[in-house]
Amino acid sequence: KRRLQQMTPFLNHEVIAESLVRTSGIGPVVQLALAAGNGTRGTIYRLWRVLCQNGFEASSLHPRFDRCGAPGTLRPNRTGQQKVGPKTLRQRLGEPESHTQRPSTESDRVKILQHARILSKAGLPFVELYDQIIQRVYVNRYEQTDEGQRSIAPPQGSFPNKRQVRHIIESGTERLERVLRATTQGHFQRNLRGLRGKAYDGVAGPGHAYAIDATIGDIHLRSSVNRAWFIGRPIVYMVVDIWSTAIVGFYVCLSGPSWNTAKLALFSTCCDPQLLAKLWGYEYIEVLNPSPTAPFQVWTDRGEYVSAGARETCLSLGVNFAIDPPYRPDLKGLVEVLHRIAKDKQYHFLPGAINARRKELENKPSAKGSALTMREYVHYLHGIFCHYNLFAERNHRLTMEMIAAGVDPTPAGLWRFGHEAGIGYRKAISRDRLITGLLQRGTAIARRDGVFHESLQYESEFSTNKDWTGHARNFGAIEKTVFSFPGSTSRFWWPDPQEGLQEFSLRTSARASGEVSMDEWRDVLMFDRLQKDDREYRRLEAALQNMDTQSLLRKQAVELTAQADAAYVGPKPNSREARLLETVSRVNPMPRSSAEVGPPDEATGMSDVGYEALMDEVFASMNRKVSP
């Protein structure tokens, strides 16, 4: 009836003839058909073709669903009924069918669906699934051979073919059910389930809930101590605000992931951003106003967050952890997406960057192509995260009130609006509690020559006033529990029970600069420790050689002295005369003998005058020499 109503103008021969004569086309008739029904232009041209093929009669528009059962309608075979479906090629060519394919019955349908539900859980492809179903349902004859029992295939055409089995499976199960059976429940929940809402649904405002996650950075780094050293790929922690999608903190390290490194990411989020800029050495830029504080809730996955240390820290600082179920990273998909965005941005621009997700391509360069140190990589991440917070497009988040208020459609704009509107969550934690609760705990030693931490010397006006080195010199070294930021060796803090935290800064004459991370400094110490045995062996070799040389020198000196004593005849000069003769022989020719000159006149002191003149001449010649 719908087709007939739509195509009524085409059943009027006079209208068609007039259109063909006047416009040489059927455009006017198509316009009349569009006005007559609710069909589309494509449907009208398709039905025009049906009328041209079958005749311009109302019966030509009949769809004949009565003969095919209509789409989606089951057509179970009844006894004596011919097999439904298209004819085979032999039947269309008029040749006899040697193996007639029997139709599928309701019994076949029940058996095939039952076994398909069991076998589809194994994730078999359809060809193997079909073979398993035929073997289980339709093979009922076996023969005994020397190798054991062997199944006999049923006659051709006596069991459903692939097309019949596929139709039974597809018509008997829902499409989404087949997808679920072809994979695991966890994979379906992560990647294939229907999306029912947004990540920020149920979040009160900015600062209420953060998501934290760690990943391996897709880049090779160089050492800050010696750029010729490779230090591998870093671990990157990222903390994201759920409501505004702003990146509120990040941390880069070389070890982990563990709770000792995860809590440093929380410290980077909640601490004074100017202090963090000093520790990493980058320029401070005010991006999020007000600066982030501790949230009400942190969304995490399992791992380092399910630990006694994490539980103790959360209780002391008042931070709640919402731990996701295992293997469900999609429940905090925002931070996962931002990790991917950061990796995609650096892949084409940073030397040594790789694309670990595309392993089939030759895009995994060696570490020799790297150039950035860890501190330089932190500066790079800080730059792209600031750009993301200031310019990422968030127009879809603007409500009518936000548009009227002129809110900047960026993560930073949403963050600021939420706090100005009074829906932001802020829980300020003092600097002392953040340092003692989140930074790494270590031991500093006050010795007679200074205060040392990790073999580096530090100084502070507080330790000078308390005269720590004086106490250590008289009563022994003093050990103090201190807190440090592993990303920089520039400072550490000691909690004074009376006056609060005391900051110690690295001395300018220390063995390392403040731009080196604690992990890199430890690598240097271990590298030096590895060379210790080799240096000791080289020293021992040189000492043995020196001992042999000195022994030979003493032996030769004793022999030459004995020979000289045996060959000498006559009086010997005293020590002063011998020293004078030794000096004169090196500066001037040997003086004349005492018989030629005569005895010295002790009254006039001629010998002393000659000696002084000789010394003046020697030192004058030394002064004239040019120093090297």
C-alpha cells in the first residue's frame, strides 16, 4: 500500500507521456511522487526501475514477502516441503543434482545453537566452529583401525552446509551476544561495552576528584652527568582533574612504579608550584588559578596504591583513594587518553622518541638517537602540559550560564570558573605536612667537616648556629632523618621539633650540581664504585714496580759508595767545603787549588765574601729564568 500510494503518478500514462515530451525526462513525475508519499527520491527511482521491468501495473509493485517469509522471519522446514532459499547452480543450469542438499529442520536449529554457544567461548573462527559442530552432531559412524577409532563422514548433502549453519547461528543469537562470546568479559567491558555517561558525571566540581596513572615514556634519555651515557626510558606519572580535564601535576623518574614514586606525583600536585619550579629548574608560569590542592578523592588502579604505605599516607593527609577493579583502565580513561596525547606529540619532534604501540613498523630507534636529559624532558612535558591546559578545546562543556559569563572553553578556564562559582573543592595541606608525608625519607650525617646527605655536602644557617659540626668533632657524628625530592639534589628538609622544617641547600663546592637528580647521582656513585677494584689493582702494580725500582737504586748506591771509598786517597773536605764545591761545580768552572791561591785570610773574611758573591750570582741566574 505504501508503494502504491507513492508511485500513483507513475501509473498514469498521460502524465508520464506529457513529462517525456515536454522535459525529455521524468523529473516532474518524480516531484509529484514525492508529494504523494513519504518515500525518498532514491526509493522512487528504484521503484521506477521495477515498473520498467515488470510493467506499469499496480501488481508490479507488490514486494511478494508472502513467498519469502519476509526478512527476520523464520521458515522452519516441514515434512515434504522443498528446501527454501535460492536454487543451486546445477538447478539453474538444468542439470541433475548428484547430492541433493536437505533442508534444515527445527531439530537441526536447536542442536546447532546449543553447540555453538558452547564452542564460541573458545573464540574459534567460523570454519573451525562449523567442523566442530558437524563432528559433534552429525558424525555417528566410526571404524576401528590400527591407529584407533576413526570417524566416518556422513554422506554429502545429509547434513547442513556452511551457509545453513551460519544462517542458523546468526538468526538465533543477537549480534552483540555473538561479539561478547567471541571475546572475554574484561575485554568487552574495557573496549566494546556501550557508553552510558561521561567521566565527570557525579563529580561536584574542580578539585573534587583526581585520576592518577603511570606509564613508561616512549623516549630514550641521556644522563645529566655525562651525555654519552644512556639511562633508558623514564616512568611518567600524570594527575588529571576529572571535572575540568586539567593536568594538575606530573612526575618523571627512573625507577618504579612504586608507592615511593607515586606519592611524589601527589606532592608535585599539592605543593607550591613555585617550589616545584625551583626543584626542576623550569620557569614558573601561572596556569591554574587557584593552584591545585589535595582532592577529596583520587581514582587509581590497583598496584602500588594497594599497599600499607599508601593506606598510612592517605590516613595522615586525609586523601581518599577510589581503587578501580582489576584490568579496568577504562574507568579512568581520561588520564589514559592524555598519556597517549603526550606520546603522540613527542613522537615526531623529540630525538630518541619511539612509538611502542606500532611495533610492526620500523619506528623503534636505538638509544643512540636520543639527546634529552631527564631534566630537559621534564621541561618539555611542562611546556606541552601548560599549552594543553590553556588551549585545549572544551566547547562541548560550556553551559548557558558559562557562555553568558564568558568562560574560556579550556581546562584552565573551566578550573577557574568552577572555583569562582563556588563548586570547587579545596583542602589546603601545610607545606610541612606535604614534605614529611609525601617526600622520600633519608638520613643525613653531621660530621666534623660538614653535613652530608647521599655523599653530598649541604649547608644551612640553622646548623651553623646550632654548631652541629662542633658537636660531631667532639662527640661523634650525628644522624638526622631528613626528607628530599629525588628529582633534584639541590636541597633537603630536616623536621626540627621546636622550629619546624629547616631547609638545607647544596654547597657550591659539592661533588654534584643541583641540576642532577638523585637517581643519576647514585648511578655515578655506583659507576665509580665499579671502577674501584680496577684502580686498586693499578695502584698495586705501580707500587710493586716502584718498590723494585727503589730496591735496585739502593743496591746500586751502596755498591758505588763502597767503590768510591775504596778508591779515595788523601784528606776529605768538611761538609761546608763539600757543599761549596758541589754548588760551584754546577755554576762556574772548578776553582783553583789552594796551593795556587794561598791560605784564606780569616781576619779580612775573604772566604765569606767570595761565598756570598757566589750565592748572589746563583740566585741572579735563577731569577732570570722564565717560569714555565
